[in-house]
Amino acid sequence: MNLFIVIPFLFVLATFINLLFLPKLSRVTTTDELVSVLVPMRNEERNVEGLIESIKKITHSPVEFILLDDGSTDHTRELLTTLTIGDSRFRIIDGKPLPEGWVGKVHACKELSSHAQGAYYLYLDADVRVSPSIVEKVLFQMNRYGSGLVTGFPQFPIPSILSKMLVPFQHFLVYFHLPIAVSNHTTKRAFTAAHGAFMFFKKEAYDECGGHEAVKSSLLEDVHITRKVKEKGWKVTLVNISHDVSCHMYDTNKEVWEGFLKNIYTGTGRSPLSVVLISLFYFIFFILPLPLALYGVVAGEWTCILPLLAIWMQTLIIDVASNQSRWHFLLIPFASLCFISIMWASMLKGLKKQGYTWKGRTYT
């Protein structure tokens, strides 16, 4: 029992120390080199106006905005044309049909790169909103670390029940398990995290790693292209962008489920053993403390509450760092249960070769 109490508090300490190595976007640097802001879009009519309004305020100059309509069946294309008319910084292009063996977003990103003229490529998702000084802030970190790629996990609005459980869990997994000092200061590919909603490449690093074509069939292209960058000897810097970038990933529970379903088993290396071990770890240390604490209250065994307090403290530290709502930490036992459930569902779907569906396309 003593060990079960001590270990969660060691998690708190390890997480606190780990976050000390996560750079914040607090200083800026300027360059007269062109930055290409590249956005793939498929059926994004709900995001077009907010995206355009946000990126128009970017203060870096020179900048070009290239937006690709990837076969949308809604009003995405006409909204893009209407909202960017008269602004010479914008180019709207139509995506080509998806070739066999490619994932849709990856192919769209590859097409965008073929139109880009900049010395830097900033890939954004359509549901991202950025601060006006984002380019200058990221350039400072890129120059400071000598990086070929800067990426980070945005602040996530969480409107639905399932999004409250799973979307901020991305921060938890990375800030708890990834040794950030090793990730940022070495090119070891095993220590890698990235978020595809915000990827800021130096053009040379993007070209040398093979670009998106090198990961054309990947459902976890952000992590896999980051590893390719490291393989070519470039550093990749993970920074805290949560005060300058937000990403409204999903509106509904169904979108959350489908989005995580397609990625999470791939994220384990498609290893059933990893799924089993991760499930046991999270059940023991992040689900079991809740019933144990309830028992402690009823039985008057107050030491039984300590493991729950520890995981709440650990989650709160991460929530503060990631600009998440201050009460979210209370959900960590339920979030862990959801995480385990969707991980098993993703694994079973993968083992049965049923394919994953996203934005009208099915990937096997």
C-alpha cells in the first residue's frame, strides 16, 4: 500500500520537472524571408470564416497563404473564394483526386508544398486559430534550438462529453511520458511527439526528409514525418503553443470517437502487447485510485485518498501548462477509462482489418 501511495507522487514530481524543459512562446525574432502558411481543407465550411479571420492578422511579412480544397462537397470552396477576394497574399487551389496508397490529408499537404514559395512552411489545420505574432515567436524558438521543425499541442476547446475526456488527454500522454529534454535536444527518433494541426518546417528540413510523400500511407503522419526529420539529423523542438494556438478538433462525440479510433492503435506501434501493458498501467494508477478513495472515505482510511489526490495534482499541473480549464483535472479517472476503451476498440478494428473512416474516406 505504501508503494501504491508513493508512486503517484513520484509521477507528480516527474511531470513537474519534465514541463520545466518545455519552451514557451514568449520572445520573437524577425526575418525578411517568405513564410508559406499551408492549410488542407475538406468539408470545412464551419471553419472557413474563423480560419481566414485568424490568419489574416498574422503580422509577419512577407507571408503567403495557400489553402487547398480537397474535394469538399459542402460550401468550403465558395466561402474560401468569397472571403479572400482582394487579398493578394491568398491563393486557393483545388486538390487532385486521391491516388491509391495515399491518406487524404497527407496527399493534400504534399500538393500544398508543391505550390509553396517560402523558406518556411507552416502547416495548419482548418480548425486552428493563431495569435498575430505566432510566426515571429516560433522563429525565435527555431533559431534558438537550430531546429528543422517546431511543433506543439494547442489549447483545445472541449464542447462534448467525449471531447472533455479524450482531447486534453493528448497533453497528458505527451507531458507525462515523453522526456522533453531528450526530445528537444537530441535527434533520437524514439523520443518524438508532434501535433499535425501545427507544424512549422524549415524548407530544407522538409525537403531532405522527403516531405509528406515519405509518409504517404500514414494515419499518424505528424509523428512519422517528425521522425523522418530527425533521421536526417535535424532537431525537432516541441514547444508550448497553448497560449497562442487553439484547435477546435471535434464538435460531436461521434467525431471524437472516429478521430481517435483511426490514430490511437497506430500510436502504440500497432502492438497488442503495448495495448495490454498500457491498459494495465492506466487501470492501476489512474482508475483504481477513485474506488480506493471512496472506500477510504467510507472506512475512515484516509491514506487511501492520497493516490487520487496525487493523480489530480499531476493532471492539474498539466492542465495549467496547457491552458486547459481548471476543473478538468477531476475527470482523469474517467478519461483514463475512455482512453483504454477506445484503444481496445481501435486495436480490434485494426486486427479485423475493418478500416478506419474519416471525412468520407476509409483507410485500411
